[in-house]
Amino acid sequence: MVTNAQAELSAEELAQIERKYDTESAFRPMGSKMAFVISVLLAAMSIYHFYVSGFALIRELLHYGIHLAFVLGLTFLLFSWRRDITVTGPPKGWYYIDGVNVVDIALAILAVSAALYLPLIPPAEAAARAGNPNAMDTFMGSVVLLFTLEAARRSIGYTLPLIAGFFILYAIFGQSAPGILKHGGVHWQGFVDGIYGTQGIYGIAIGAMAKYVFLFILFGVLAARIGLGQLFIDLATVAAGRYSGGPAKVAICSSAFMGSISGSSIANTVTTGALTIPAMKKVGYPPHFAGAVEATASTGGQITPPVMGAAAFIMVDFLNIPLRDVLAAALFPALLHYFGIFVMVHLEAKKLGLRGLSPEEMPIFLKVLKANWLSAAPLIVLVYMILTGWTPDYAAVYAIISCVVVGFLKPNDRMTLPGLFDALASGARGTIAIGAAAACVGIIVGVITLTGTGFRVGHIVITTANDMAGFFAALPLFNYFDLSQWALFFSLLLVAVACIVMGAGVPTTATYIILVSVTGGAFAALGVEPLVAHFFVFYYGVLADITPPVALAAYAAAGISGSNPFKTGNTAFRLGIAKALVPFVFVYSPALLLVAEGFTWGAFTVTLAGAMMGIGGLGIAFSGYMLTHLKTWERWYVAIVSFLFIAPGLLSMAIGLGLLAPILLMQLARRKTAA
């Protein structure tokens, strides 16, 4: 059985790795008194959101404002001006109060005041001043704008604030922009009036955080505290540990389970990787491969129901559809992601001749259930309430109540009041950086709305794709597909590249919101269904976590495995290649998303079978092994044939299988000769 004792690194070393690669957890060191004060504020934030979502009625803008006030104020207290993860003790000096700079305390108070200024204005008075703000409105709006940029910089780094700054300059100096991007420009007062409201900072991103995401992150923390994570790891070991290369398959299953309640690639990598990576190395996997398996499996958490990541809840508000439809649409693409990793891991184990876990290393199923079966109750409550039509926030409230009840009822490792307080504070702490990013994204979305950028960028994408399509459609070997089919393919390719490039330095949720906002017009012009378009962008934003040169989940895994980070990132990308294929599949055949328009079980079955064949073929090509080792030309041949399954259909599947048959026959003959 894989236990904590088998982890190669200590808890402090693992925390250091997480702080290094996950900027959202790089909190400043501080003294015990200030830490307690901030923990009280964090717990109060959790209690506020829990109470408002389940038992109180509050004006929407005021709720968003209180949430933003918590986020901005706590950001200045938790994150220092200049982060240094090697510092272990609180800084000292007359201008520090128990490790927190007095300037940051003053900035936190000012940030809270500015965030609450607009929401506390009576609605009638605010409506009268809309479009004609007074000097104080403009000043407070400017303060919130600047503090939002600084909060995002402190908590998630420079990339997103710099992008937001570029959009601000574009809004103000749009008359100097080239070509179709040119617009009349906006003066500062008008710009602040447009951004400092529900079309900007207090818009859809911060709204989803306040209404849904906060509660689901809190649920994930509480569920892990009552033993649900350990139950997942033990069940995964029981299910997959005995087979060839068993620890890698355990990593896939446990990361899928853990990701379903955490929604964070890096946190998932560190949590489960501390146990699975040493176990993979022990049975013979190279360190870089062990780290890559864990990182790739962990990135699936953001696309795995029922919790997923923050983007899923923003999608609910964007598309105005029930959460259960989003979860249903996400189910089979997520399973295909794990299927692709599983294929490559299995082939690698066969190629290296690796063993599974011995009976002595395996947990006993009945003992696992006896120790932690009660921990699954809150997840069952959550899924049941979502599937039966309850709103996501209400379902999360009752799931949180279930976690607390189970925590106090469990006979082993029972939750205490100090433990509950710590969980409430930890849950809120995990939302601060995401909240700052959401507010910063609100600035970008506000500019896009104010300037009509989405339509302009959509036109550029369509024009570029049509030019590329015209070139390829004229070639003799490529004219089997018409101009519109090539235009759709190249438009998708351009958006996919943009998602991966932007996602390399921006959180997944921010990447998703920005690119959906600017490419929505292009997808609409191409006739792509909105749900499909949103999932396409979402999936490629997630892929950035394992795409070099900024593959943060892979780098965190490399820190645990002791391998070369770049080599681990390249291997992780290879293992996650299925995730790069799946979005194209559901664009061409939306039946894979279950709730897309025109769904039929026949189309779904053909699509799923074709996708599995294509993913399996890519797995064989990238691993270089089928029944025996493949030659270089065979790998290229299988990879090219696998792309026939991007647009699944009976004809393309039959052609693909026919083209793969000679390789299979050669493999059978080669294996017989070797035997």
C-alpha cells in the first residue's frame, strides 16, 4: 500500500515545491499573532459566503463587492510586494507588524473601502449617475482598477496584469491602432465608468467566484480533510496497482478522483505525486516519466466532474445553462483524456517490462471501505443535488454541511473545532489568488465590451483562416475537402495555438474568459455551437499546464521526482496529446458532449469509438511500441493515420482501421519471431 511513509520528500519540502511553481500559494512568512488575525478574516470570509449562499438574501452587486473587498484586502496581507520563497521567517523592522508591512496594511484598508464604495451606493442613486460619474466615483474606480492590477501581480505574477494593461492602453488610445482594430478611443473618466461596474470588474468573472467557485473550493478542502482524498488513492491502488506498471496506473486513477474535487493542476500534482511518483520510480519508471505521468493526470482535474475548475461555473453564467449540462458535456472528454494517458503508460510498462505492486504493497479493499467509506457521503450529496436540478451554490452548501457532519461523526481521525476553523481558513486562502485573477479578467472583458474587440478579432481569425484554406484547397492532394472545411480547421488551429501560448503564463480560468470573449465572433461565424466553442477554448487553456516552456504542473512534478524539468514537461505533453486531439473531435462531432444540439446515441457511439481509436493510435505512435517496438517510419505512419479519426464516422473509421491493419500484422509476425 502506498502510504505517507513512502513519500521521498518531507511535508515542508513539498510545500516549498508548491510555492515555487504555484504562485497562488506563495504566501508571505509572518508571526503567529498576525497569522491568527488573518486566519480569523479568512474563516469569516468562508462563513459569510456559506451563510449568504444558503440562508440569506443580499443584493447581487453588494455580494460581489463584499467578495471583492475580502479578496483585495487579504491579497495585500497575504502576499508581499516582492516574493521570496526561500525566506522562512517573518521580516523585522519598525515598519513591520509581526511580519506584515504597515504600508500593506494601509493598502488593504484602502482596497476594502474602494471595493465597497460602488456597491454601497443606493441603487436609485447609482442608476442616476450611470454614464455621468462624479469626481469621487472616478477616483474610487481608479483606485479599484489599480489595486486589482497590483493584487493580480502579487498573487499570480506579471503576465495577466500586463495583458490587462495592454487592453487599457488599447481602450484609451484605440484611435492609433492599426487596421480593423482601430476605434475612437475612450477618455479616462468614460473608461473608468465602463470598467467600474457590472460590465467590468464586478462582472461575470467575479460574480461566478462569489456565487459558486468559492463554495466548491471550500467543499474540496473540507472533503480532503475528512479523508476523501485518501479513500480515492486507496481505491485507485486496489483497482489498478497489481497490473504491469501499476503505480503509474494508480497515479492516473487517483489524480482523476482527486482532481474531481480539487480543480487545481499543481496542488493535485503535489498532493498525489508525493506518494505516486516514488512508487513509480520504485518499480522501474524513469524519474522524468514518473513526474510526467503525475503532472499529465493532475491537469485533468480541471476538466473532471463534478467540481472541475472555476471556468466551469463561469461557463454556466456565460451560456446560461444548468451546471449539470456542463458536467454532462465534460464527462466523456475527461475520460478520453485519462484513457490516452493510460494507453501510453501501459505501453511504456510493457516496453520496459515493469511489474505491478506486490500483494504486500496493496491495500485490502474491505479495510479501505471500513476506514473511510463515510467520507464519500458529501460527494454523493453534491452529485445528487446537482443532477436533480438544485442550483450549484445550494448543492455546495449542503455538501459542505455534510462534510462537517461526517467530520465530527467519523470514528477515526475525527474533526475538531480547531480543525474546522483551520479548514475554513484554508478554503478561503485557496480562493484569494483566483479571485484577484477574476477581477483582473473583468478589466479585460470590460475593454472588449467597450471597444467591440471581439468582433474585430473574430474577423481577423476568419480572414486569416480563409487565406490559409484557399491555399490548401487548391493543392491536388488536399482538394478532397472544400474551402469551408479547411477554413474551420485552420480557425480552430489558430485559436488552439492562441490558447496554449496565452495559457503558458496565465491561469486557465483567465485564459478561458479572455479567449472566449475575443473569439466568440469567429466561432459564431463558423457555425460552431456555443457550448462546443466554450469547451474547445477551455480544454486548450488547460493544456498549457503541461506545455513547455512554462509547464508549471510538470515542473512541480519534476521537483518531486528529481528529474530535468524541461524533459519532464516534454514527456508530459506527449502523454497529454489526447487532450490536444479531443477538442477537435467534439467540434466535428458534438455528440461527444452528450448535451450538444442534435445528439443521438448512434452518433455518440461512433464518435466515442473513433476517438478512442485515434487516441490509441497516437499513444502507440508516441510511445513507439505496440506489440513490439515500432520502427521510425511505422511511428510516423500510425500517427498520420490516427488523424483520420478527428472527424469520426463509419467510413473514416473503416479506412483508418484498414490502413492500420498492415502494421498490426507486421507486429504479430515480429513478436512471433522474437518469441
